[in-house]
Amino acid sequence: MCTVCGCGEGEVRIGDAEHEHVRADGTVYRHAHGHAYRHSHQHQTHPAGNLNFASGPARAHAPGMSQTRMVQIEQDILRKNNDYAAANRLWFEEHGIFALNLVSSPGSGKTTLLVKSIELLQHVVPIVVVEGDQQTANDAERIRATGVPAIQINTGKGCHLDAQMVGQAMQRLQPADASLFLIENVGNLVCPAAFDLGEQHKVAILSVTEGEDKPLKYPDMFAAADVLLLNKCDLLPYLEFDVDLAEANARRVNPALRIFRVSAKTGEGMAEWLAWLRTGLSSRQRA
């Protein structure tokens, strides 16, 4: 179960619970609801009438489960994941490999941007790619068409890659020393933020078609990232998108965020993005 987003909550057993209501005339009556209904009262109500299920130590809600239990489950899951991530990171360090975890919502242009980056870099450095999607091998096939090795991980109902998945893919790919290891995570602005894969950096991709407020609506992802690629900038003349506001919102969440404005279609900003990649590769190789 992923307690970050609540997927898998159908596995939780829900029992009946009896509680009381007070009528307008002051009489009290008792009746039973399912446990999920009873927990629907465990939230904060804002003055405007909005509901906030992000309160409490778990910062999430799962029907039939207490905040304490949710925190415990998430800690157990992340602790095990972090063990695998540490092993991946050590392996990357020992082999001088620069590993990046690319994260975004679906449709941000991750794969197109990845293909363009590979085409410009593959004659400079060996590259391998791990593709994460719930189903299909479409993206891995697009990467392989560039001549670069790629392996597809299908997560089924899973909403993110984890470090054990990446470790198994790494063993199959056997990347060369001093290479570039690119992980394209499942399209999701929530759960991948919580899972360390052993990468050196998370790179968030936000397309200009998505709205300037995304960093504020999904802050964990942008807080976890070191780099933000504002993608599809070739579309700006046709959109009401305030780039400066988007960057300001992202830096409200993460003041240290490095931001590049890019377009895989026109090549805008690609030189700066690739220069950052080359610097990271050189630093890794010297370490």
C-alpha cells in the first residue's frame, strides 16, 4: 500500500461503528455507519467550507486507518526502500555513473525531451534509460529507436517506481562506467516525490500547458527536486502562461531550485540544460 496517495486502500478491512447524532429538537439517536464513513469526520473544515484531509501527522487519509497506523506503514515502506536506494547509490558512485530521476505529470513531454537530450549526448557519453509506466512499453521503444539501451518497468496499479525495481533494471542493463543513467518515472506529481531511487538528482518537468500554480498545488515534488525544466516553451505565444510567476511559485517551495526554460521541439534552452548535464557527469567522474 502506498500511504502517500492511498492507492491500495481497498485492501484495508472496514468494520461497522455505531455513533450518535443530535436532532434539532435535542433528542439523541444512535446508528451505525461503515468505518469509512466514520473516518470521513476526521478532517479540518476551513471557513469557506473546504475540506482538508492533509492535516495530522500522516498528511493523508485512508478509510478505516488511523493517522498513527498510516505513519507507521509509510515509515516501514520508506525504510525498506531507502535500503535499496542506498545500495543503488553506492553502486552508481563506485562506477562513476551520473543517475537522474525525471519526474512529472503525464503529458509534460518527458519522453520527447529525453529523446532530444539523448540524440544530442549519446556520442559524448554512454547512456542507458529506465522507463516507468503502469502499462505498455511505448516509451522504452521510443528510447531504443535512438540506439540507446532501455528497459521498461510496468508497475500495474503502482503509481511510482521504487528503488528495488530500479536496482533490478540496473543489473539487467549493466551500464558502463562513467555513463549517464536516466530514469523516467511514472507520470505522477505526488508519490514519486517520496521514493528515493538512489539517483543523484530529481529533475522535475513542468510543461507550460499545465498552469503556473502546479508547484504550490503539488509542493512535495518540487521540494524534492534539484532541477526544474519548464518545458514546451515554444507554445508560450499561444498560451496565457506567466513563466515568471511559475518560477516564483517553484522557488517559494524550493528556493535552491535550478530552473531551465526549454523546448525539445525548437531546441530553446537545450544548450544550458545539456551543459548542466555535462558538468554533473564530469563531477561524478572526478569523484
